[in-house]
Amino acid sequence: MILPIPIQKMIDAFSRLPGIGPKTASRLTFFLLNAPEEVAGDLADALHELKAGTVDCPICYNVTSAGRAECEICASPERDPGVVCVVEEPLDVLAMERTGGFQGRYHVLRGALSPIEGVGPEDLTIRELTQRVKAGGIRELILATNPSMEGDATAMYIQQQLSNVEVKVTRLARGLPIGGDLEYADQTTLLRALMGRQEMV
Ligand SMILES: [Zn+2]
């Protein structure tokens, strides 16, 4: 069956999204085609605003609303600037916030070291992190990268980079599902891993 180009383009665009195969992409496309005008319109508006309406926080690299000088957490006087939790992705910040057990601030690496996928230190915000620590005022750095090979390697690399700096470096306790993402860990497990964090030596 030869599909009209706009339909094929939509299917191709959906197919590039994580977790969406060709069948789901086709189903979504035909759903939108047959749905009331405003359903597709709202989606188009949301897609446009997603990029245009957000920026990276220049301090922690979490995502925030465009026009803000810094994100809500970096700007909050109620959050302890002396304790910084280092995570891979903005979604991990959400996971940590859901535990309700963390009152410090964050640093989002924007990924993890992965030689196989060609991700090196310069692709992440590691230099920005070490500069932030060297600037002073941070007592503890909690390395909350994922419990995976990449996450562990990233944590060790950061620890090495900071070996000459006066700061306590801790790692989340074991017990999180190995190889899994922080964002999929349940709140209780993540909170327990946070409370049981241990100094890296
Ligand atoms: Zn921030």
C-alpha cells in the first residue's frame, strides 16, 4: 500500500521515538488523522512549546522554563546549596523529588560515560560540575548516577576529577535494581538508597 507522503512522514516521525515501533506509529498517525481538529492542533502546539518554552538551567543543567535566570530549585532559599545530588537526566531529578527526602540541590550530567556509544567526559556537564565544586560552598556531592556499568564508571570518573578538592563524595547505597534507571525505581527503594549513601574512598 502506498501511503500519502504526509501520513508516511508522521509515521516515520513517531517511529523515531523511544518505545514506539512501526505498528504503534501507524496507529497513532491514523488516530490523529481521524481525531477532531483540536487534538492534532494541541499536539502541534505542545511540540512547538516544548522546545521554544524551555532552557537549560545555567547552574545545574536541569530543564526549566524559558526566561528564567535559573531553575526553581537553584533559586529556592529553602534548598541547601551545600549538598548537591548528581544525576544523569532531568527525569532523575523528578524521581529524587518524588521521594520527598532530599532538600539539597542538583547537577544534571545529561547522560553517562559510554565508550561504546562514544560518550566522553566532554559530552557531559562534568567540567561544569567540577568548576561548581571548586568555586566552594558545596560540602557533599551525592553521586546518584544509575546503578549500571555506565553510571558506575561516571561516578568513579567524577570522584577522580575531584580527588584534590575538599568535598565529601558519596554514592547511593546498593539495593537499586542493577542496570535499571533511577527514574524507574520506586520511591521507598530510592529513599532508602539515598539515606544509606556511603562515602566513596
Ligand atoms: Zn538549576
